[in-house]
Amino acid sequence: MPTTMRINGKVFQSHSAPTARLLDVLRNDCHLKGTKEGCGEGECGACAVLVNGKLVNSCLVPLGQMERAEITTVEGLPEDSALARAFVRCGATQCGICTPGMMLAATALLAEHAHPTLEEIRWGLSGNLCRCTGYGRIYAAIAQAAGGPADV
Amino acid sequence: MSLTGAPAQRDQRADSPARVDGFAKITGSALYVDDLPCAGGLFGATVRTAMAGGILQEVIFDPAMDWSDFVIVTAKDIPGVNAVKLLENDQIVLVERTFRHAGEAVVLLAHADREVLGMALKRVSLVEQLNPDPIFDIDEALQAEREMIPGNLYADYLLNRGDLAEGERRAEVVIEACLRTPAQEQLYIEPQGMLARVQANGDILVEGSLQCPYYVLDALVQCLGMDKNRLRVVQSTTGGAFGGKEDYPSMIACHAALLALKAGGRPVKLIYTRGEDLRVTPKRHPSRTLIRLGANKAGTLQFIDMDFAIDGGAYRTLSPVVLSRGVIHAPGPYKCPNIRVRGRAVATNHPPFGAFRGFGAPQSIFAMEVAMDRLAKKLGMDPAELRRKNLLRSSDVHATGEVVGADCFAHATLDVALERTHYHQRLAEYKAWNAAGHPTRKGIGLATFAHGAGFTGNGELHLASRVSLQVLAHGHVEILCSNTEMGQGAATTLVQIAAEALGLPMDSVYLAQTDTSRVPNSGPTVASRTCMVVGDLIQKAAERLLRRLREAADLPASYDAQDFAAACGRLHAAKGDALVTAHYHPPAGMLWDEQTFWGRAYASYAWATYIAEVEVDVLTLETRVLDFTAVQEIGKAVHPVIVRGQIEGGVAQGLGFALYEAVLWNARGVMANDRLTNYIIPTSADLGDIHVVLLEGGLGAGPKGAKGVGELPMDGPAPAVVNAIQQALDIDICQIPVLPEYLLERCAAKPPAQEIPTVRREY
Ligand code: FES
Ligand code: FES
């Protein structure tokens, strides 16, 4: 039984086994390499995507649960959003391996809190590990994208 | 700025253009090694020893399994030398018979299907005979009868200044301590990996996640027995490294290339899982320091005596160099007439330890800085005051005998840090808080330190780095160097330096992909040398390029990008040489004796004072960092936003080192907590505010006086946090990470029992 979902707005049918990880389906079947694998066990958030608007770690999600789901990966985010611009300007990316997941976490956060407090930002990102930045520049980028002052 | 004599503090918004790699990373289009196309390719995997050193007696491939569609490589398939090229050829590429630690590679497998490959790994069994009494502890190794190598020592150094006995006579107050730091995992979020392919003409291309392309190239030359010109190493976007991708990528590259050689033209991708990466790749060297400090009653240091030992693991790899940096940094930024530091790198049966941000210095600085607070306590002196009394000033003599020049800002960083944190006021507030019987205790602790940038001593001379600039006909300039972007911002910083030196906008300059078939060897990307040493070479090459364009292509004295492009067009039309190269020349007075640790160890030191404010819950004994202030003198911030990001990121790693990151070992000497669920690094919810204050003295050896930035943030956090906790709880802390379990033990043991083991202390 193929699984049918919408990925970044396009209908996609996968014939992989229902037990296949969504992460592998995205990377190997859809060639969406922006979703990264950092740990494979739900700890790092490098594989985070939005499923029906909610942030999930795609390494933990079996394909079988994705029937009719609406999935957004980093490739599905607008390239020229306030968030993307703020990430570049504030230095929120260093090695970049966590960045796709961070972009999705930030997108989910801003959808919930249009003007998040620092505490809300901290909690919103707490499922996404970054070893490079110490998170400070990422907070600044999100605050700036939300129209707040960015302490850069 | 209110403090006279302190360098200027900069507006960090200035001079921070967008990162050149920002867009690709933010849109997810940057390709990391696992993202590289590998059509028709195979996946590789590694069968490893299970025992902590011994003899491999037999390799058994399950006869029930059909092995015909696997590529299988063992030691006998190695065409060249079975050793990873580094300081010494002691680490083997594949075990043939004897081995020294659990996790050494024995058999390499490749198959088109990752799942089948995973199953096959379990169908290869190794018959191993364990060596008796494997050793996992530094002092046990020093005392052991059984020697893996002579004395179980990879290196044994002595820094000896003045007369220790004289210092002991003059000292009125003496403290003694034994301090330990653990292994620490770099935990770059992208695990290590390589992709190798044999090309149609038989040449081999290896691409992957790495720091030092020429190290990998040299390793391939030796292992494959092939000519340099037939091998090509290319860096893919690298998802963090921090030192962890300095030496081990050579091993993985050799493995991937060996598989590719037998794979009939199919490419082979060898990507480590997180668990494998944690178990086998090198981590920060654990350390044990016995330290004695003596001062007169006024607090002036009379002697520093340290026995500093690091666990090198089962092969030498980079340990002697890590040790050397640890020894040089051990006495800290202090003036003291009598100093003895003995440093030893010890052989054990752990997988080899390696490079990690700071490279030996965080270990010895930790010991020195925690000991300084113990001394302050015994003297009844404020720790900041004790430091102020002893910090180096210009024209003082450094521990290596070098007279400190004008480029010394130890006092400036201390003054600014005390002022910024309202140190004395906080100290009083926290004392009052602690006396009031709240359910928490608070403390404020500091660390003052310096870190030398670039290779130690004559290292840069031996490297003989070269950097080239190539002009294209339409006026763009390409930087050719072997230094890698691994997240630290090198690509942006180097482009910025070149653009500025050439008077061009940044989008006219780009950094060529790190590909050994194109770029000259400008040395490895380590030791905070890229901006300072390589940036300086870029600046020199730019000057040379402008001279050539003026002389050979009529570039006017004042020009814009269009004039520049026109001149480049003329140079190309006249078939002029469009490539210029700059070579490294050591700064004047760069004399260094590696035997006696005498002379000028580094072209520049950067200076810092870090202050941690902590709160410890009396019930749970959990420590929270309330506030962290990093005041750092860095010469010149080429790109203030990148610099700040480097410092914040490094401080976060340093706080992890101080409070959370515990590597647990299993009985075979391998990391037992080999998952992100149980090796804990700081998340955004764990970290409080990190304030960064940059001071720019403008006297570093790099462009416009820049010097290394990225390693200091690893040196300061652990001692600052430990000093704050010691103060908050009024106990002695002898090791990190300061987990609640450890605090429970220490609080129970109060008054502090001295944990000073008896070891050989002869010098
Ligand atoms: S790879 Fe999915 S959470 Fe780490
Ligand atoms: S930027 Fe490297 S892990 Fe976040």
C-alpha cells in the first residue's frame, strides 16, 4: 500500500515500507537532502520537519503514519522570508548542519507566538541541538524576524 | 570607554557582512558528505575489535551468508603502508594481528543496500585474545609493570624556570591540589564520513567532512602507495569539527578509498552512525594535574609547580603536540620567577584522544585557575585581587622566558570584566544571599588566561604555508588555500580580508572549494591560525596582485571595481600571469627551543577574563549558570558578528565541559554513553545569558592586528564555573563535570579531604 502525502505543497506517493523512517523517505525517495540526520533517535532535531504544522523529528516517524499528512521541509520554506534574512544577518548559522531544523523550529515557534519572549524562544528551540553557536545568534535572528529589536 | 590603557571596545554591528555560506545553509541546499550524489554506489561499514588490546587470531565470515555481492577489505588489501600518516606512523589502518584498543578497524565491508550491510556486520566474528591487564588510568599507566611503549609515555616534557627550591623558601603560603578533567566529545552534529571513487583514469577522488585536506592527502599517499598527483581530496560542507575532524578523517578516507579500489569503479560512501562516531573517534584528552602554588603573604606568586599528565590513549597520534600546548599554557598569564611544569602524555588502552578546541590548554588552565582560587582562599584574599597582583604586564618575563611586549592586555580584560559584572557588588550580594538560608547558594567565579594563536614555536616555519590569489578576466578574484570552512566563518573572514585588501566589494571575491588538486597547502585549519596566519598571507598576496596589475595592466592608482575588472581583462589579454602566491615568513624574533620550552612560543597571545555567576540548588545540587561574561582581547575583530558567535559557541561548549558532559567508559575502555540521549550537551533551555565583550588592542600578528579567537572560549568557562561553585558552597571541587552526584559526595566529605594520590614525582 503506497502512502500518499503532500510534501512542500506537492502530492507525493511513497512505495517504501510503512516502517520506513520519514527521514529516509524525504532524503532518498524525494531527494530532499536539506533534512539532516544527526543522531537517528530523536535527540538532536537536525531532522525536524513540520507535519500538519507541528514540529516533529522525522527520524522517529514511520512512513505509515504519514497518510494524507501535510509535510514541510526546509526546501518548502520561502527562500526570502524575514526569518531567512534575519538568520543570515545575525549569524545564526555556523556549520549549518542544525540550521534546517532550526528554521523549522523557528517557523513553528513564530506560528504559535508571533512575538515570542526570550524564554519562549529558548523553550521553542530546546529540542534542537546546536553545537556551534551557543544559540545566542539564533535567538537574535528569531527576535529580529518577529519584528523585535535584535541584539546583534 | 572609562578605563585608561584598555583597548577600544567596538560597535559589533560594523564590518559584519553577511556570511558567504549563509544562504546555502539556511535554505538547506549546502551539500554535506551524506548528501553528495552517489549513483550506483555502495555503502561502507567497519568491523571492529571488541577487546581492549590483544591479538587477533581469526576472522570468521558466516558461511551461511552469501558474501559474493559484498566488497570486503582486510589488512592484506592495503597496497601501501598499514599506518595512518601523522606525527609517527604508529596507528594502524586495519588490524592484522596485534591491536591496542577496542574499536580498531579489522574488516571493511561495502554493499549497495544499507540494511543488508547492517545485518552483514553481525555475521563477521572476530576471535580475539585479550592482553592481560588493560590500563585506562593515567597514574596506573605511569606505574604499570606492563609497558605498551617504553615507560608508557608518548612524550615527557619539562618547562623549568628559575629555582623551585628558592621559590619554596620564599613562599609563606602554599596550597596543593590534584585536579582532573575528563574526556570530552566534540559532538559536531554531522557525524564523520567520506565518499571515495576511482575515476576512469584510475585516479582516486575522496570527498568528505574534514578539517585538513593535506593531512588526508598525505595519509592516502602512504596507505595506498600512490603518487600525490593521482589522488584528490575535496572537502564537502562540514557540519562542525572543533578539532574532531583533524586526524580521524585520514583514517576514514583510507578505509573508503581501500573499499573503492576493490569496488570496480563504484563509489563508496562510508558514513558513521552517531554511536560509532562517539565510540571510536578521538575526544579531548583526560588530564590529571598535581599542582602546588606558593606565594608570600602579600599574595605575590613565588613558585608554580605542576605535574600535568594527559591520557593519550592507545596510539600517539597528536598527543605530543597537545601536551606541549598544555605545558606552555599551564602557568597561565602570571608573572612568577620559579616555575616547573612537567608534562607527560601517557599510553592507555582507550581509543586515542585527539584535538578538540583548546588542544591541551583547557586542561592545564583549569588546574591553574582553580588552584589560584584555592590560594586566594588560603591567603584570605579576593581571587580577583590575587590575580591583579600577579597578572603579566608588558616587559615582564613570560614562563617561556620571552619578554612580554606591548601586546599584553591581561589587566585590561580583568578590569573590564570586573566592571561589567559589578563583581564586588555581586560578591557581597551573593554572600548575603548565602547567609540568609535560602534554598539555593550563589557564587561568582573568574578565570584569567591567555591563549597562543598559530602553531607552537617553529611549527609555522615547518608548515611553510602558501596562499594564492587568481584573477579572472572579468575581474573576480579567487582565493586558493587549503583552509577549511567548518562553521567557524573562515570562508567569510578570508573573503572579507581579501576584498578589503584589494579594495573590492565582497561579491567580487570568493574562496575556491578546498580541493587538493587546485589549492596550495596553506597548512591545516587548526590552532586558531586561519584568520591570523592565512589571513595575513592573503593580505600579502593581495598587495602583490595589485602591484602586478599596476605594472602589467595599468591599474590606476585609485580605482573602482570596474577599473579593476578592466585591468584584469588587460592582464588576461596580454597573457600575463593571473596567479600570485604569498609564502609564510616568520615574524622577527620567533626563536623557540622545543627541548627546553624556551623562547617565543607564539606569534601572538590573546587575553581574556571570564566570569561565571552560578546558583546551586541545595536540595537537588543542580547548578545553573545565571550569567556568563566573556571579556576577550582579540587584537582586531575582522568580522565582529562571527567573532561573537565563535565566543558564544565556545563558551557553551565550555559550560558543557564544566557541568554536563561526562564520558562514561565501559569495561573495555570504550565510551559507554554513546548516544545523544545519555551524553548531554547544553540545549537552549540549559544556557543562561552569555555576554561577550571584545577588546581590540590591534597588536596581533594577523591582518590589522588580528589574532586567534576560537580557542579561548574553551579555556575559561570550566574554571570560572568551578570557582563560582566552590565559593557558593564553600567546598573544594577537584574534577569536572560538576554533576549533582559529585557535589553530593563533596558536600558529605566536608571539610574537604585532599585527594592527592601518591605518584612518581621525580623530575
Ligand atoms: S536525527 Fe532525528 S532527532 Fe537527531
Ligand atoms: S551551526 Fe553547527 S550545529 Fe548549529
